[in-house]
Amino acid sequence: MADNVRVTFLPDNVSTLVERGASVLSAAVRAGVHIDAACGGSGTCGRCKVRVLQGQTSSPSTSALSADEAARGLVLACRCEVHSDALIALSEQARVEPSALSSVPAATAAGPGAAEHAPAEFVLDPPVSRLDLELPEPTLADNVGDLERVLREVKRQHGINVTQIDPMALHGLGTALREGDWRATAIVRSESGQTPRLLAIQSGLRGAGCALSLDIGTTTIWGRLDDLASGTTLATASDYNSQVSLGEDVITRIVHAEQPGGLQRLQQSVVRTINGVLSRLIQDAGIARHDVVQATVAGNTTMTHLLCGFDPRSIRRAPYVPLASSFPPLRAAQLGIELPEQVPLRALSAVSSWVGGDITAGVLASGLDRDPRLTLYVDLGTNGEIVVGNNEWMASASCSAGPAFEGGGVGCGVRAAAGAINAFRIDRATCEPMVVTIGQAPAIGVCGVGLVQMLSELYCAGLLEPNGRFADPSRSPRLRERDGRTHYVVVEAANSADGVEIVLSESDVENVLRAKAAMYAGIVTVLEQVELSVDDLQRVIIAGALGNFLDLQSCVRIGLFPDIARERFSYIGNGSLLGARAAALSREALERSERIAGSITNIELVDNARFIDNYTSALFLPHTDLSRFPSVASDRRGCGEKR
Ligand code: FES
């Protein structure tokens, strides 16, 4: 939050902090100021005109503004970037109903998201290191073998007593030493509690090399390259997991793996994506492929099985036993990853079939296992995972939220890509929506973050009932009927990317309700099992791609997260990738990840009667028992006053 600027909107004098370079429209969304953004911020409708009174801003020229308007200082809010503190006046056209904005909760104007959670720190001490060696040339008086010479100098120059030799390290050893004129680099794996092992010798002095860390997600694969000498991140990259074409979620992929050749197809598919990510990382970092000396991956249990080529079929059948929870070191090249033959690959250990190495990694990165405060770690996704505990105990659970948070299973849902609506507000007086899309491109649909905000806003504006049914269509011209069912028109056809209106149906609402009910019920049930309640939580750490884009108030208002003090919430980002990186850079972190996976008690929610009860009660906005959401109960009196 270091490089933020304050944007203040007149005439209501509402202000908010945004990152330098953010658009005026995104600042308005954050501040709860309503601007008519009919095209979702794609710069085509010309309805979001505002006037910059103070501050440095930049705007591209646009045909949506006349020369006269530009001369009068008008800009498009969706195209205008803010580079310093700024004062913005709403034009009459952009402004929808300023008087109603006084009911915007202060928390929203102050900033809707959770604070950032700093990852745990570890000493840079990688489990695989590359060691430069200046070797004395053999003489008649010193004519020990090449291998012994290397081992002797590793001990003498680096203090590491290597007693295990990978047979592969002998291939080309003599040539490498002589070609490098007796300067060489030894690659040694020395994990805590294990005998150091020589993996390879490279000719010449090459420096410490790099570590590859990967988060193998069901939908997306994220990679990161870090310099092993300094711990500096050299590059990050991501791509959609191409396994998606073989099955949208984990279950369908396991089913596919059971077909003849299916496991191999899935394995090759994920490796293809990894190789693409790796190539981009190498290019962006400006390193050679042989500078990567180790690979560390974190993924859910099924993804790890599929990457390693392990049969995952028992994961989806009671009693849900994986082939393995902890994985021996493998060779990246053996799996098809385009790295030198000796590069080891470590997959972080899983807790259970449904709480994988990605959660182990997240707990590691968050430092939950080292903190005495009672903490809830939540990873939102198709499969929502929860860990509750502190430095003395930890319990986990997994609940099948369905794909709604990733834009799946919802008619208007899309992945979080350019054109996806990710911010949404409804003017309390006119019930007119304000939509903002990712990249401010023409609207293509609504992503998970947008869906959460949409339900919250519709509920708050009185257009959506607690049971997920829309109010009477007379409440808003955006509520329309088709085939006897009411739907809400999010974007009119003329303003969408493909000329078709984007609508939210009651069955879409139902799917989001199911997803949020599963997450909330999972949290409450795990806490009940350890005889605690949400009020006992001292910290809530949100992980996952949605995390820092989620509007915390919206999440609580729809009953996704418990209604506790907002300052207890923080966001860690991609905990899985952060944890994989920690394990790649620190022997202590790698060892700790093993301890975390082994010490978490997993609670099965399938067939758990309390979970089913809690789930059923949570299928309402925000819950059947409103006393569990006291701030929503009082907030609703304000924002729902016009009903
Ligand atoms: Fe800015 Fe349409 S031109 S929202």
C-alpha cells in the first residue's frame, strides 16, 4: 500500500485510497460513489464523464468526448488514470443519485478489501545449492580420482561432507572438469536430516543458480523463479492449466484419468502448461535453462497425483485415500519438464485427499503454525479449504463449493479475464447498476468477485430477497420476467461485448448461495468440532486468486465470511506459490512443511450431520439466523430503507 493516492469526489466529499495509476472509475467503485458506467468501463458509452478539479491525471484522446467537452476539462472516468491525490467532480450525466450515497457505509468508503498479510520469513538456506569450486589440477603427488577431488574440495571450500553420489553425477564428470580448466560447479542436495548428495557437476564457475517454484492449480498454473544467492524474485508467470479441456474440475479429471490413456493425457497436458510457463520465466529472467537447479511444486492432492503420473482414482471414493500424501524427491525431467536431467522436483506434502500440498504451503507461508493466535486460513476456490488453529494445533476441512467463485456453473459467469465484471454497485435511489470490467474491456460476463458483490448489492438494494428470489419486477426496470421467472439485467445488449444482454437468473443466485453456504458451513463446522465459535477467531487469512479483489463487506453481507471485526481479516495472495517458494529457498521451511502436513487433523465434512445442518441454514442471505450477522442486520436498515 506504499504507492497510494487519495481520490476525493465532489460534491459529497467522499474519498478513498487507490494505487497510483488506477482509473477514476475504479476509485469511484472503491469509494461507493455511483457513476453511470453503462459499458462497464470499456470507453464506448461515453456516460462516465467527470471533471478533474485538482491532481495529476492522464487520459487518452477519445471520440466519446467532444472537443468542447475536453476543453471544459471533462474526462472519461473509466479512461482517466490518477497519478497524484486528486479532486474529482461528478458531471450531471455521470452522477446518478448523489444524495443516496450518504448511506454508503463508512467502511466501504475507507477501503473494502482486507489488509495484506506479510508472508512468514525464513533464512535463505536452500535445500539444493550450486557450489563454485576452484580445483587443484591433478599431479603425480595428488592423483586422486576426479570424483574424490570434487568431494574433497566441496568439503574444504564449502564445509559440506558429501557422502552420497548420484550415479548421474559421474556422467561427463572428467570432461566437465577439464573443459572448465579445473573450475567447476557442484550441485548438492542437502535437506535437513539427510546425507548430502552430489547431483551433478557443471564446468566453469556458474554461481548459485535459480529455484523454480510452481503452484499447480486446477484452473491456473503459477510459476516463479528466484535467485538462490539473494532470494530475489527474477520472474513470475502464469497460464491456464490446459487440463481444463479434459475436465473442468478435479472430479471430472479423476474420471478422465480412469479412462484408457487418460492419466497419461492429463499428465502430459499439465506438463505442457508447466513448460510454457517455464519458458516464459526463463526468458523474462534472462537466465539459461541449466541455471535452474531445483523445482518445488505445491498443488491440491489430485493435481499433484496427476503431475507425478500417480493413479488418483481412490481420491474420489470413500474413504478418500490418496495414493500418497508425501512424495519422494522426483526428477523434473522424468516427468517431462524441460529442465536438466539432474534437477530434483519436490512436491509439498498433502494433509489428505482433499486438503493438499497447496494448503500445506499456504499454512507455511502464512506462519499460522508459528503464531499463538487462533487463526482461520481460507482458500477460496472450486474446492474450498479451511485450516483453523495456532502454533499448538491445527484442524482442516475441505468443502465442495462448486465453481461459482471461479465464474463457473453460473449462466452469466466467466473467469476473471478481460471484460469480466469484477466490480458492481447499485444506486440506492434509482436502483441503476454501475459495472466495471477487468481491463475495462466490453463486458463479457461476471467473474466470482463480481458475483459476490452483485448478490450483496442486489440484497442491500432490496432487489433480492433473503431466500435468493428476486423482488417484484416493479421495483426496478432491470428486473424482467421471462418464462415466468424473474431475472436481473446486469448489462443491456447494446453495451455488452457480443451484443447480448448479460443477465443474472435466480438459478445463478442459487449456485452462488450454495457456494457461499458450503464455505461458511465448513468454517462453522470445523470450529464446532473443536468446541470454538467464530467469535474466538483472532485472525482470518484469505488466500487464493480472488482474495485481495474481494469486497470484505460484500462477503460478510452475503454470509460467506463470519461477521467479526473486519480488522481481523487479511489477505495473503497466492499462499500456495509463496509456500512453495519458501520451501525452495529454505531447508527449514521445507522441513517445516513436512511437519505441518503431518500435524494437521483433517475433519471429513462428507456425511457430517452438523455440516449438513449448517449448510442448510446458510442457504440464505446472509443466514437463516440473522443474529449471527449483527452488522448486516443493522446495515440493512440503512441500505434497505427504500424498500
Ligand atoms: Fe466510461 Fe462507458 S465510456 S463507462
